Amino acid sequence: QQPVQSPQAVILREGEDAVINCSSSKALYSVHWYRQKHGEAPVFLMILLKGGEQKGHDKISASFNEKKQQSSLYLTASQLSYSGTYFCGTDRYSGGGADGLTFGKGTHLIIQP
Amino acid sequence: GAGVSQSPSNKVTEKGKDVELRCDPISGHTALYWYRQSLGQGLEFLIYFQGNSAPDKSGLPSDRFSAERTGGSVSTLTIQRTQQEDSAVYLCASSSWAKGPNYGYTFGSGTRLTVV
């Protein structure tokens, strides 16, 4: 089952914060987050494993609540370089993504100066 | 290589023709994945290879699609008798799960397939 991402699109001013949500109808063992800029390959941001641990680097962080089968990606003090489409990927089976991921339809993030 | 390499980057073909798309993963990455990305859609899983094990073909949309991976490295995705609905960007990714679960996928730049 494909995870559901929200919002579908968001437009921010530079310096504002954003939250992107990813919900699944099935139990999760891991959630991956990727960013894709127009015409480029998706780039891995982070993986969250079962345990609810929040991870992050720089001003991008994420949380994983396996009880609610949800993950959220937080972008604080957004920069122009954060623009792109963000995808969450959830396990196809229980291998933490090793045997493939099912991706959401993506969230388009536009950062304006 | 330094990254995942895909060729060709663009392919225009006539309806009914066969096409082959190539993926050269990062050296040492045992896992290889093919995804399809259509306009406005997410990434659709097609097939997964792990080392020399039999591939997981459960995402292939029809029997016109097939893939192989030679020597645990280079992979070729073949689409026979192409249809217009096959038009999409085909992405290949590789990963090294032997290092642990904290490594994600490295994607190639994709092959944009247009069936006319």
C-alpha cells in the first residue's frame, strides 16, 4: 500500500519552517526520506528505524511513530536549496527497505526569497 | 564507479518496438532496484535484485517487462512491444545493506523513455 503524503504542495518564504507528513495503512519497520530536484535523481536524506527515534542533520530532521504508522519531516529556517519534491518510502515487507520501498506521491516544496 | 550510471539518458521509440535500459550500480553494492516515475506520480517499484539471488519481480506491470543482472553488477531492463503508457522515467538505484540499515538508496539520473 502506497503511503499518503501531506501536504501535496507548499510554498514558503526563505527562513520559514515546514512539516511534511507521511502516513501508512500498514505496520512499518522503517521510513526513508528523499529529495528530488527537477530533472535530477532523488537523493537520500535519512532513514528512521522502528523505535521512534528522531533523526536529523543541519536543519532537516524527522520523527517516526510506528504506533500511528506515521513519519514527519521537519525543515526549519528553510533555505532556497531546500526546494524540490520530497518523497517518503516505506518498507514493502519488513526488511527496513532492503527488499524495496513503496514511495508516496511526493510533496512539492517551493522556497521563495 | 562513483555513482549509479544509467544509459541512455533519453530514448524515443516507436510503439511496438523493444527497448533496453542499462544500469551500472555503485561498485560493491549488492542490492539493485528499478523504479518507474510517471509525471506527477511517485516512484513505482518494478524489480529488486540482491546479489546472485533470484529477483523479486512482483512489481513488473506486465510480461512485456523483464530484467536481468549479470555477474551481480550491471542490470538491463527490457520492455518488449512498447506501448504509449510505458512512457516514463525509469530510475535505477543501488544500496549496500551489508553495511547496516542506515544506508539508503543511491539513484541514477534515469532514462526518460518516450513511446510515440
